[in-house]
Amino acid sequence: MTQVIKKYWNEQPLLLIMALALLFRLLAVIFARGFGMIDDHFLAIEAPQSWVDSYDYNSWLPGSPGNTGPTGHNFFYPGLHFILFSFLKIIHIIDPQFKMFLVRLINALWSMVTIFFGYKITEKLSGKRSARLVGILLALLWFMPWISVRDLVEMSCVPFLILAIWFIVSRGDQPGQTSVYFLSGLFLGLAFDIRPQTILFSIGLIIAVLIEQKWKETITLILGALIPILLVQGTVDYFIWGKPFVELLGYVKGNIQSAHDYITLPWYNYFLVIFGILIPPISVMLFFGFLRTWKKYMLIFIPVAIFFIFHSYFPNKQERFILPILPFIIITGVIGWNEFVDRSKFWRNHAKLLQGFWIFFWTMNIGFLIPVTTVYSKRERVEAMVYLSKYKNINKILIADLNDNPELFPRYYLGQWPKMYDEFIGNENTMSMIARVAKKPEKDHPRFILFTGSKLKPETIIEARRSFPFLVYETTIEPGMIDKVMHWMNPINQSKSAFIYRNKAFIPEKAP
């Protein structure tokens, strides 16, 4: 087997890399159920499924209760899911878990575009040695298979950016290839339709082409990008609101106004992210290699630098925001580092030291790769809804978090859209919220109460039964193993169980 792998690595490395990438992504498709964060489920999945079910979960659409106009959300990405879910409903595929299996499979296959053309770009610029390393990093970097099957716009836009760069790198310098820039522009526009922040990458690419004094190509590139933006952003908004670009303008305005409302971190945060996820000291070497390419490979360096600098300056910082440029940092990082090592007397005399760094890197990477690839994230929330899906006509559910921080539960897996009492009013805590809900008319009382936390104390139930005397214990849904381990390593990582209690006043018997 070792000889076969070596043979393919030397003779057909791209085939081997793609096979390994597909293998680990299929593992993620099968095992990495659940969702990673709010956006990759509640915006991309919950909303479109609610539209299929003639409901509007987020009140995004005109005429929905609570909607006062455009909310500044991009309809293109959830719209694609809406089309998919509508089709699956027509052919009678309705099981939520199986539908998510198909969604993860589509995401996995789409991510393969990044690996294939990331390899091809590197091979074109630097040869097979660098291309092999770039390919295997894009395929098997410890978190890549897991995050590649998530419904994150930050990942789904990357293949379009990779294709935009590939067409210019592969044929952009050949005579009479102006149309290549138009095609590249189309991909830039599609990336923008998924993730508007990629406009920064596009601006950087336009500047790089301008520096080369390719005036005709620059105009063609811009025109190509404008077409999908006008057709998608303009047409969709006009169809829904009667005006073009209202959601896009609302999105920009909302991001500016709420810049300090979310996670505000220091300017150097993304340096730490890059250095961490690429595993030091190799991460430092790759970032150094990326910086060395500023002049020779401006076509990639300038778009990445503008994107990186803006996000480092902008107050709202989340790790996933930097994902669209990560493959390009890997590509240029490997190329720049290999070129540096080839000219470095120090590294020629310390080849074993460099080899040791890579052994450490791959040992750590492989150690994380399999458990992360197969992690069932947010298991307790998903499985709680799957469990309750056997009950029909659940009109109301109350989320009672023991730390006064109610969780969002994905009703997509419930197959129903009951009212969720999961928000405080004013200075409420969990118990005062329970008491407030109990004062509502009886028809508005919850059919189930989901207590979330690490441990449920008897006095908590005693107090809850003062408001709802017919509460009975139903079951407990435990978090996944990885969530427990992460909480054990650092208590700031939440690991909560879901303790489900049924209100016998509405549902007397436990479902079989």
C-alpha cells in the first residue's frame, strides 16, 4: 500500500489528493451532522425550509407578521436551498436528516473545486512540488473537511474566487484572451452574490490587473462581474420588493451601524487566527512566504491583502470571516516559502530541522483531523427537536436556560413551526420568563419546556411547577463527545444537555 501511495504521489499526485479529499469529506457528510454556528443553519437552512412550509421563520418576506421592510439579508444563498428543498418536497423526500445529508454532500463536492484548481494554480505558478503540498493542505488541513460540508457563505464563495484566479493565471497572459477576464469577472460576481464582502477581493484583483496596464482586460473584468450582480441582486430584490438592490443596501448599512454590536476584537486578531489554524511554526513560515509574494504574484497577493487589512480594521471580527482568503494564503504561502528555502543557505544546512517542523505539523494535524471531521456539532439541540418531532401539533415550546442565556433550537428538525419562548423581555431571567409566560391565556402555554445546562437541580423543577404544575420529565439529550471534551479543556466552551419536560395539561401521554 505504501508503494502504491508513493507511486501516485510521484506520478499522479492530483488524483491521490482528490481521492483523499473526497474520502474525508464523505466521512464528514456521513458523521458531521448538526451545525457549527448560527449562520450555517438558521440563515441558510431554517429560513428556506420555513418558506417551503408556507411559514416565514425570520419574517424576511413582505407581508409576514413582524416584517416592516427589507431586513438587509442576501436572498441568493438561502434561495438556492429553497429551490432544493422545494424539489425534494415534490419528489417526497421530507426527512430532515436525510435532506441535510444531501446538502452536506453537495457542499462537499462543491469544495472539491477549490482543491482541484488550487492545485492547478500552484502548479502553473511554481511547479508540481509546491502544487502537491498546496493540494494536500487544502484537502486534509485538520478542519477543512468538516467546515467544507457546512452551509457557510464564507466557504461557498471560495470556489468562485478560485476559478476567477485560475482563468487569469492559466490564459490571461496569452494574446487575444480578453474573454478570459470576462469569465473571471462572472465568477467574481457570483462570489459577491453569495458573500458581498468578496467585493474587497474583486477590487484587489482589478487593481492588480490595472498595475499591469491591461486597460481593456480591466474593463472586461469589471463588466463580467457586474452581470451576475445586476441579474441576481437587482432582479431578486426587484421581484420581492419592487425595487432593485434594497436588501444589498440594507446589508451594507446594517453592517456599518452594527460594527460594534457583535464580537469586537483587536486589529491583530486575524494574524492569531492564521497562525493558530495553520499550526505553528509552519503557520509562521507560510505567512512569511505569503508576504514574500507581494511583487511576483500580485494577482493573488493584492486581493488577499486588501481583504485581510479591511477585516483586521473592521471592529466586528469572527474567525469564519477570514475563510474566503485562507486557500490563497496557503497557495502563495507555500510558493513563497519554497522559493525562500531554495535560496536560503541556513535551511540548506538545517534540512532536518525543517523536516522536524513538518513532522510536528502533520502529527498535530492528523491528530485533530479525524475527530474534527466526524464531530456532530450542536447534537443536543438537533436531537431534542428530532425527539419531539414524533409529537404532532406542538404549538408552543419554552426554552429555559439554567444560565439565563436561552439557546436557539432548530425547528427545521422538528418539522413544525411552533411559537418558541426563547427571549427575555427587559431584565428578565429564566424563572421570571417562565412566570410571565404562565400568565398568558392557557392556549398560549408551552406544550414542552426544554431546560438547557450542565446539570438540572430539583429546586429548579419545583419552582417551574409553581407556574406549570403538570410538568413531567420526558428525557435528556446529551451533548456530543467533542463538545464535552472542549468544555473540559476550557469551560468557556459551552456543553449543555437538553432536559425535556412535557406539559401533561396538553399532552397527557408520552409518545411511543
